Amino acid sequence: MRAVVVSEYGVLPEVRDMPEPTVDAGSVVLRVEATGLCRSDWHGWMGHDSDIVLPHVPGHEFAGTIAAVGAGVTGWAVGDRVTTPFICACGQCEQCLEGNQQVCPNQLQPGFNYWGSFAEYVAVPYASVNLVRLPDDMTFATAAGLGCRFATSFRAVHQVAQVKAGERVAIFGCGGVGLSAIMIAAALGAEVIAIDPNPAALTLAATHGATHTLQTPTPPPAPTAPTAPAAATVSPVRAAPTATPTATPTATPTAAADPVVAAINDFGGAHVTIDALGSNEIAQQALQSLRPRGRHIQIGLLPSAITLNAGRLIAQELTWLGSHGMPAHAYPEMLALVASGNLNPAQLVTRTIPLPQTPAALGALSTTTTPPGVTIITP
């Protein structure tokens, strides 16, 4: 099969002929029809994930047709149209039996601890637990984003944050996760504030439900060596409504010193903040932007060491919640909202590329000029 192969961290991968995955007991092998390009793939390529062993095939959000069915898998057949969460849970541990497959201690993740979907074929372990049947009218390109970005955002906004109509939600980062969160929060009736340095991303955010947009200066390019991700250093400016920055933010910004925080507080503060990108500075801004008893949801991966204002967390009775994926059994509610037209993840797909263009597209994530929206690869 053709696959995108990483042989050295930080060096552009190559498209090569590789062995097809075997179909083990309890698993299936899919013919990949579409797969998404995600910031997490970039982190893996840069060497930020200790589970990866080189040579490696990235890719963790995908949709396809079943090409082979392993022993012990029932209810599924060759040709079925499916997707799967990026966390493939075992289905047998305590967490799985309680319905919390997204934190299964025995989980396997395609594109991280085994070869992923930047290829013509990919394996899905524990298939009976993790496969999700696609509606007949859903395209593979739309479905590919459900396994990671859209499903992750759906659970974070709806089930973890429990956003209610009329609440103010500030979403930091308008990539695939952030745009998905904006669409979902808006559909729930929230007043959404979108924050991002890219004006094109903010335009998309407004299209998909953001009530207000705040533009921050362009951050420096991402590091091109395989090191731990550094916290972004930005000097935010408020883009809508117009305001003039009053000071450069410090390591732990305050509402008075940080114009993004000041802008959000001018709107009345946020009931919910969501970090959809992952940086030390965003974490500080998000906590400073919350109203008393507000909830912060951390989706974006963070550096190993960050500093939080614990005094504010306690005094204002703020809540910090992590959110990581969504189990397969929770997909029906999301798929029903898509079928009804209340959610339209297909609108978030802005670019489709063939497999040979994937290495360059992955490398471009190290720059600040990547196209807004979701990029889908068709192997």
C-alpha cells in the first residue's frame, strides 16, 4: 500500500510502498477513503509523542470501508462504511465498563502507538467497541473529521462544559477543533467569542456562529526541531470591537494588562473558556477571562510545565476541566444533530488533497500561513 512514512523527526516524510496491516482477532482493516490532517499529527512528526516508534505512519482521524474482518468481530461486514474515535478503547477495563472509553488505560491510538491512516489501509483494534456506522448520506470527507476534531469538540462543549443557551463562551484558537467548538456552542444558543491571530480563520469563525471575533498578533513560527512544544508568546490586540492594547502581557497576565482579557471582560466575562490550541499564555488568558464560578475546558495539548493562578481559581470558584475525545457509544446524539441540520461539519472542510501532497501539508503546519479550516486527505 502507499503510505506517508516518517523516518526522522522533523524531516519531511515520504510517500512509500509499505506492507498492508494484518487483520488480527477482534480487529478490522479499513480501506481509507478520507483522513484529516491535524495539529496532533504535527506534534507526532516533531517527536513530541513518546509512543511513536520510527519508521512511522501518521494519521488518526479517518473514515472508510471495511476491507477485512478479524475473528470474533460480529455485526460488521466487508464493505460497511464506518469511522472510529481516535481513541480505540479495549471495552473490558473498569473505565470502559462505566462508559468512559475515552480514558481507557489500555487504549490504542492509530497514528501514535501504531501505524495510522495516512495510507491506503489502516487497522482498527477492538472493533466491536470502536466502530461507528456512517449514515448513507454522509460523505467520507465529512466523516473523517468526526473521529477527532468534531467529536472532541462536541463532547467538550456539550457534555463536559454543559454549555447552555445564553451563556458566553470564549474559544481560543480557530483551527479545526476551535471552529468545530464554535459551531457546536452556537447551535446550543451560546454567545461565542472567537480568538485567533489569523483573520481568515476569524472570518470562518463568524460564518460558523461566532458573535464576536478578537484578533491577536501572529505568533512566531512553530519550532522545526523535535523539542517539547513551547508556550506561545503573543502581544494580543483586540480586533472586534476595536480597542488599543494597553500593555504587553506578562507571564501571568491580568485583566488590566492583557487586551484580550480586557476585551472579553468588556463583554461581561465568559461563563466558559475553551483552549482549542494549547499554550501557557492561552491558559492564563482563559482563566483571567472567566466570570466567577466559570468553567475552563482544556482541549489543546499543553507544555509539560505551566503556571496557573491558583489563588484566582480558588477565590472565584473556577472549574478547570480536561476533555479528551469521545467514545463511540456517544456518537448517535452527535450524528442525529448532523442529520437534522443543526450541525454541519461538512462546512468546516476547506481543502482536499491527495496523499502525495501530505508531506508538504504536514510541514506547512510549522509555519503561520496554513489555510484555515479542515484539510482532508484522500489516499
